[in-house]
Amino acid sequence: MAEKDGERVFVDIIRSNQAVGEFSVLHVFVKSLDVGNSKSILVVIPDLTETASKLANQYNLKIIKAKNIKEAVTNLREILRS
């Protein structure tokens, strides 16, 4: 959980050896509802499947794709600062 401009932002990171699927996106969406956030960011390493990407868009989850954890943290910081 992070806060930006007084607004709560839910952040979850999923690291996998393969593209992250729709079940993981659904799980993150449910967790974000549970904490009552207004914005959600899902960081995936390395990528999402096409179906998972479409589902994330439907759930209004901001997606950050990264090759490794260092890149993920850098990209997340940039989004939270902007």
C-alpha cells in the first residue's frame, strides 16, 4: 500500500518464470477491493498473457512490466512520483 496525493494506491508484485495469467490478475483485483483502495498497480516480472492483460484493463489495474526486480522498482517509483 502506498499513498500519493492523499490517495491510497494498492501495489502488488508478481514474479514468475512465465507470463502471469488471468487467475493472478483476478487475485490481485480481489485483494485491492479488500483494502478499499482507489487505485491499483500490478507489477509483473516478466509479462502478462494477452488474456490477463485484457482482464487487468477491465479491472482498471495499472500494469508495470519489468525484466527484473530492479527495473520494477525503478518503474514503480516513476509512476508514484508522476
